[in-house]
Amino acid sequence: MSLGERLRSARRRAGLSLRALADQVNVSAQAISKYERNLDTPSSSVLIRLSRVLGVSIERLLRPQKVRLSGVSYRRHKTRLNKTEQEKIREAVLYWLERYLAIEEIVENPPKFDLKKISPAIQKIEDVETAAEKLRERWHLGEDPIPHLISTCEDHGIRVGLVEGPEAFDAMAFFANDSIPVIAVNPRLPGDRQRFSIAHELGHLFLQLPSDWQEKQIEEAAFRFAGAFLIPKQQVLRQLGPQRSRLEYWQELHPLKHRYGISMQAIVRRAYDLGVIKKHVYESICKSFRQRGWHKMEPGVPYPPEKTERLEQLTFHALNEGLISQRRAEELLEKPVRDNVTV
């Protein structure tokens, strides 16, 4: 990636127009446009001002980038993301991922796991249950709850990042450099919704769906996969029974939510998909959630959001082993690094 491309990426990540950036740097919008198209090169003083306004080091602006994105899919909530919002999210993800892959290259050979190679062919929506069971089996998860979903994904070669975005943005999935599976999720989501979004995007990365399926069918498959991956079929049947005429919120759904890290609404949908409750029961419960406002914020103690720690762990590993400088560590982590206590 050239200097011009890096400037454009940093500007979009900052959410600035050409005019807005030009005003803050005290040059013309035409000059910024030329810099971004590599038709002109900023002077040292202008480069310093660009670095300060964009919050990006000069070294980073001048460093070549090695990350390409492909197969990008967004998980949206209610409203669609406009083009400007998508660009801003994409640039923020690139900024995070480049740092992640850079420290991996310094410290270790990252874990590899060919998701597509073990994914069974999907012919109908019910096959997604088998696919989720197969992945849990391959990852040795059994039927137990997954307490740390982000760590579980990262242990199997999927890079997971917490990337800020607008309210409409939940998560996105893609392959970096054509082979590295990546999931980025909004850190401001409630924990149960965050986990479901990660599992949903994992479905997009993992499932081998028919080429003629439309977007609605693809999203339905990813939704079904997320539920099946977080709370397997046998556990749903064991906890709720094979057939029910109603479900109790506090004594049944709320404890299951905190045990499996999946929202009560998603559990209800699992019960419907597996035939535990009939359609009219499912619709009645959904109506009750909407009337109470629970479709926006479920009652009771919220499920805590997860954190990702691998980038920080790798960075401190490299710093303590003398593989990178303190300045480089601070650039990778985007925060000051205190003196380390080693033993």
C-alpha cells in the first residue's frame, strides 16, 4: 500500500472528508486529493500535521501494507450500513488487523485451521445443525457451554478483533490475504449479542452453502449455525424437553442465557427450530418480548461482553524478548506501555 492509499485509509477511518482534513492540516482539499492519488508528495511539515490530525505515526504512513480483504460480509442490526459507514469500519478493521498480523509474524507461526476443508456440504437448512456439531467435535468442545468464545476461535486460527462502529454494526467476517479467517465485532454490544454475532460470522466463514442460495437463505443458515454452535441440539432438548406448550422466562430462559452465553430470544428461536415449541407459541413469546421492550434489552443481569487479549499478549512477548522496541509496542497496542515486571 502506497503513502497515498495509507492517507486515504487513515482519513476514512477518522471519518473525515477531504475538505475537513485539509482545513485541519492547513492545505487545500485539492492537495489532499493529489496526495491520496500519489500525484504529489506532502512535505515533511505537512506529513507531520497529517500524522497528528489522523492519529497515525509517520512510520506507519510510510510503511508498506501487506493485508488484503476478500469475501467481506457485515452483520447489521435493523438498519443497513451506508457506504461511508462501511468504509470507516473497513479501514478500522484494516488498521487493527495489520498490527495483529505484524506481531504474529515477529513472534510465532500462528495456528492454522482450514475451516472450509472440514465443512460438510449443505443442501438444506437442517444440515446446518450437523455442520455445527461437526465443528464442535473437531474443536473438542463436546456439548458443554463455551465460556470464552473469542479465545476458542483464536486458538483455532481465527483472528478476532473488537472494532468500534456505528450502532447498526454488529460484526463482519472475511478472509485476509485469501486464507486467514477474520471476525471483527463491535465491543459495545451486550455480551450475549456479541457472542451470537461472532458465532454468526463463524458460520459465514465455515459453511459451504449452495451457490444459488439468496442472501435471506444465507443469513438464515448463519443464524441457525450460531444458535446450534452456542447451544447444541441435545442440550436444548435436555434442558427444555422434546415438546412444550409454553416457556418460563425467569426459571428457564434466564439461567440458560447465563449458562450458554446466548440471549433468551435466541434460545426461544432454537426451541422453535428444533420443534420443541410450535409456531404459534414462538410467535406469542416474540410478541410478549416486543410488548415488554425485551427485544431491545432483556431483563435481569446482562451477560458480560468478552475481551480479546492475544494481540496484547503477543506484543508483550515480543517486547520482553527484545524483539521490538517500546515505541513499536506502543504503536501496536495504541497505548502507553508501562515498565514491565519480569520474573
